[in-house]
Amino acid sequence: MPDLNLILTAFANALSPDQLIVTLWATLLGVVIGMMPGLTATMGLALLTTLTFQMESTTAITALLGMYVGSIYGGSRTAIILNMPGTPASAATTLDGYPLARQSRAREALGLATVGSLFGTLAGVLLLVFTAPILASYALKFGSFEFFWLALFGVVISGRLTSMDDPLKGWIAGFLGLILAMVGQEQVFAFARYTFDYKPLSGGISLIPAMVGAFGLAEILSNITGSKTPMIAENKGRILPRAGELLRYSPTIGRSGVAGTLMGLMPGVGEDIGAWVSYAVAKRFSKEKDQFGKGSKEGLIAAETGNSAAVPGAIIPVLTLGIPGSAPSAVLLAAMVIHGIQPGPLIMIQSAGMVYGVVAAIVLAALAMTVIGILLTSPLLMVLRIPRERLLPIIFVLCVVGAFAIASRPFDVWVMLGFGTVGFILRQMNYPMAPLVLGLVLGEILDKSLRRGLILSEGSLEPFLTRPVSAVLALATFVSILAIVVSGVKAVRHSRQT
């Protein structure tokens, strides 16, 4: 059980004026970085780590946690207002956040995202406090065989959720992303694939330039052609949802919080997949399934709760095992080591106070994020008053800068332009973009897990189907595909009869 005295001491230290100031400016900086397409949480943490060398360890970790929480949340701002997720973790937010904005409910959507992020972070913190060692030990039981099916299941589910009328198009987009993820040197033997002797392709297709192009540039092209997106009208509705509305969606918040945390603690999965899994779970239990993807409040809350809950979830294996659950948490792990903190199984014995200090810092960062998000809602909505012909060039510049900023490679700008063009063409044919990007995210996990699994099993596929967790994930994947095929056959028969 948690030590109450240590928890109270940790919160007392976190509430000191100097720590509160650090939490506020770091969280605000994180929100700003998260809003900028291409400037991810990983980059924000990496840049901030270089500025914390001279800080005391507690202050440095507080600043980094504020950056982490703020940047994951910040991506929802541009996802809702401009249909451009600031971070990969906010890609699922565009499905219902942007349609709500187009219905003149941008203020309401921003408020729902803020509340969802707050409750998601708090749910993850509760699991961090009470179940960290237990959950982390179970996460280690996930091997290559399980991760292969988890990645494949993620593509199948996202294709279904993002293209309700024609799931086949969602699957095509998702598997196109998986195929593009195969470009470059593979993870096991470093053999270059599909590079055509062009050296820049050896490093593969980077996720951020691809995401910026598929969402950002494609949106710009849609606006400057005959298929313009209607202007979004700003509304004057309330920002914070009513208590009754929160009570109505409380089961969704609870399920999404648990699902996001579980995805976060699995090594290499992270916040973006946490959002998608939470979204899928919410739709599975929702009484308003037909509203998902069209401006569903429940879908928006689920996505934001899931990606924020994954933040404390990703920190669980960092603290208890020294294994990062996501890319940003890997940077956080390195920063902890730099500042003399040794994560691992003995941390609850040697540095239990530090663990509860992390808990207190995350809670205060979540509260700071909520206040900042509410205060920034009205200023952000001023973007909607800017004429599109003036706003689009600015967005294009951000797309170019965001694509170039990660690795400073001109090639990444061309990747952004290529994905933007392909994304625009696919949009004209009503193909969803989110599965394409998720395919890129999961492609590396799927490919690496398949190869390692085959090496471990000496070429046998049996462990992929006989290990308990693998068997469950394989069955869930096949059932999902079969359900869509059956419903498609029934729809064809019905259309022929009528």
C-alpha cells in the first residue's frame, strides 16, 4: 500500500512557490510545443533536458514532467481547430474534435478535450500509485509474438473506426501505412529495403513529416481547390462541460483511463496507440456508435483521456524496471540517470520519496494544464477569425518547419510534400488519413516483432497462435475482420433485394 506520509510530504514539496513556478512555465511551454505540428513531446523533452543540467534533480524532473504532460495535451488544440494534430498522440482527436469545430462547437470541443486530458492523467496517476510494480511485471510478459498481433489489431481497429461507411477504405489506408513503414533498413539485420539505392531512404520514412503532410498539407490543398472545407464559425458556448454531462460520460472516462494507462506501460507502444485503443473501447460500449467520427463528444473525451492516461502509464515501467514505455519516457529515463536517479526494481526501497514526488509533479502539471487550457481557449479561437487566405500560408510554413525540425533533413520536407499530395488525393476518394499515419507508427513494431518472433521460434508460426495472449489478440483480429466481412455481405444482399 502507498505510504501516506511520503505522499503528503511529496505534495507539500511540490506546492512550494519555486516548484509551482517551475510546473507552470514547463507545462505552458509543453502546451505550446504540442500545438506546433512537428514539435513533438520527445523533441520538447530532449531540448529541455539540455537546459536542466545545472538544476537540482527534483526541480529538473518537475520541469520535464510538466513538459511531458503539457505537450501531449497541447496537440489537441490544433487537431480540433485546424484538423492538424500537433503530436501523433492527437491524431485520434481529429476524428471527432474537428467535426465538432465545423459544427460551430469549437469552444465546447476544446473544453471537453481539456477535461478529458485532466481525468485521463489523474486516472493514470492512481494506477501509478497503487499498481505500478504489478502492472509493470505483466507488461514484461508481452514478447515479440504479442506485439505483432497488437500492431496488426491496431491497424484493423483504426481502419474500422475511421471509415464507418466503408471499412475497406480504412483498411487500405492502414495497410498502405504498414507498407510504407517497410521502407529503409529493417531492424534486425539492417538490410536496406525499397530504397532504390537512394541513400536518404535508408533511414526510412519519418513519422512526423508524414503526419504533417497527411493532415496539414492535405488540409491546405483541400482549401485551395474546388473542394474547400467550410469556414468554421466561432461559437459563444460554455467551455467547461456541465456536471451532468461529465457524470454521463464517467464510464467512458474510467474505461479510457484504464485502457490508456495499460497501453502506456507496454514498452514501445505509447500515447498515440493509447488514444486509439481508448477510442475503440469507447465505441465498443457506446450507445451512440453512429455518432463516432461525426462529432461525438464521447469519442473526443475517450481519445484525449486515453493519450493523457498513457503518460503516467509510460512512466510506470521507467520507475519500476528502468524500461521506457514510449519515446518521450525514454528521454525522461535518460534525464533521470543524468540527475543521479537510478530507476529499477529497488526504487521503492531506495527512493520511494522520489516516486511519490513524480506522482505529485504529474498531478500538479495536470491541474496547471487544465488552467492553462481554459485560459487559452478564447485566444486560440481567435484563429477562426483569420481569413483562410491569410492563415493557409502560415500553416504551410509551419508544416515545412515542423517537417524539417526533427532531423534537419531536406529530404523530410519532400516526404511531407509527398504525403500531403497523396493525402489530398486519397481524401478526394474519401479515404481516412488516420489509419495511414497509424500504419506508419505500428509498422516498425509489427515488422520488428515478426522478425524477432520468427528468429526465436526458428521459423515456426506456432508461438504466434498458441501463446495465451497471442491467441487472444489473434482471435480478436480475426473476429474484427470477420464481423466486417459478414456485415458487408449482408449489406450487398439487402441492396440486391431492394
